[in-house]
Amino acid sequence: MNNAVIYNNRLCKKIILMTTLWLKLKEINRYSYYSIKELKLSVFEYIHFYNFNRPHSANNLLSPVQFEMLFCFFCLLY
């Protein structure tokens, strides 16, 4: 049982690392920031764009939020 928890933690760490690297590549390294507040705002705006506007091929070109809403709608029908 403890091994499963260790493996789950390892997977979570890998996902967080990949997400962090992706964010650095796509947003943080593209601009110069003059304050931490400006950096935080930029990261927030990118995450908002990524979740609400950016189409994902794995979601049939829907944003994650649109896909989740569609999934929940179909769950209510059944």
C-alpha cells in the first residue's frame, strides 16, 4: 500500500515538473519582468488563456473548460 503512494507521488512530481518547464518555455522566458507582481499577473493570464481559450487537440479542439462543461452536461443526461 505504501508503494502505491510513493509511485503516485513520483507521478505527481513529474507532472508538476513538466508543467513548470512548459510554462517557463511558453511564457516566462519570453518576456522581461520588472517586478514579481508583473510576473504573477503574466502567469495568471497565461494559465487563464490556456484553460479557457486555447484549443487542445486531445479535447477535439475545445478548451479544457469547454470540454469539462460538455462532459458534465452529458453526465447529467445519463
